[in-house]
Amino acid sequence: MTPRFQPGDRVRVDDREQPGHVRTPHYVRGKTGVVERVVGSFPNPEQLAYGLPGLPYKVLYRVHFRQTDLWDDYRGGDDSLEIEIYEHWLDAAS
Amino acid sequence: MRGPADMGGLPAGPVAPDGHVPTHWEKRIDAMMMLLFDPKRRLARVDESRRMQEALGEDYLKYGYYDRWLQAITWLMLEKGVFSQEELDAKKAALKPGLEADRA
């Protein structure tokens, strides 16, 4: 699969609700970060959770966030957080 | 729609690692899951187990770690028709005395 994003691209995590097994935690939804690396393509776990084959494969990214962008009251300075997010949860951000 | 495992950022107390040593019962649950989920049998996948564990909702934290696994495995096997609720109940009734001694 051709990745839609490349390292350095700014991306925003979609802020939507979705039932079932979802691996995008609420604390990053609606937040903007930077792609750190393309991890690869994998069966979609949201489908695997229902015994389906997980097709089409989804591209997984490691996304870098500033902690101060994630938490309103964060006082840890320049700390960051990296988390792996599937492409269908990401949009391009300016 | 926030699942019980999606607790990042929610208020919580300090984490106290207890140095827990897995019990024989816990190892058996682990072995059972490995056998049911391995590529040879693939009766279910870990993603399906997660869906079932998250379906516990408010009960999620009332269950122990391996209790959640056992509940998930049980629900998955019922969902897939590997065994029926009646068969499960009959088997549990037959094995109950031994199981209670075994878990200790």
C-alpha cells in the first residue's frame, strides 16, 4: 500500500466516535502531531475484532505529539509522546 | 462510546506494582488462549478477545486480568458455536469441585 503521509507531515487525528474495538485512544482524537515514521501495512484490527480478514490492509504510522498539545495542564516542558495510529484515523493538517 | 480500557488521561491513583507471581490457574488460562488462537487452530484472534474484554464495560475493572481473558475466550467460543451455553453449564457443574480446589 502506498502511504498517504510521509515522515515530517503534520496530521490531525479524527475526532469521531466509533463502536467496537478501536485502537485510537480518546486522548489523541482531534489532536495534531507529526508523522515520525511509516510502520507498515497491517490487517485492520477493527475488522479482525469481528473475525473478519481485516482487508484492505491499513497503513500504520508512528505519530509524534507534544505533551502540551495533548494535556491542557501539562507542566513537563518539551516532553513528547509517540503513538501508533492507522491511516484511516488521520487527516492532513497545516 | 469510550471503552473501559481507553483510560488514558482519566483521573487515577498511583500505580502500585505488586510483583505478582502468576498462579497455576493463570498459566492454564494463558496456555488455553495460546492454543485456541495459534495459527494452526485460529479459533479466534487477539483483536476479538479485546472486543469481548471491552464489552465488559463497567465490569472491566472488577475482573482480574486473566478473568477477563477467560470471559473473552468463553464468549468467543459461544459466539462461534464451538460449544453451547448448555454444554458449558453441564461441564462446569461436573468439574466444579475440582476447579475450586485447582484455582487456590
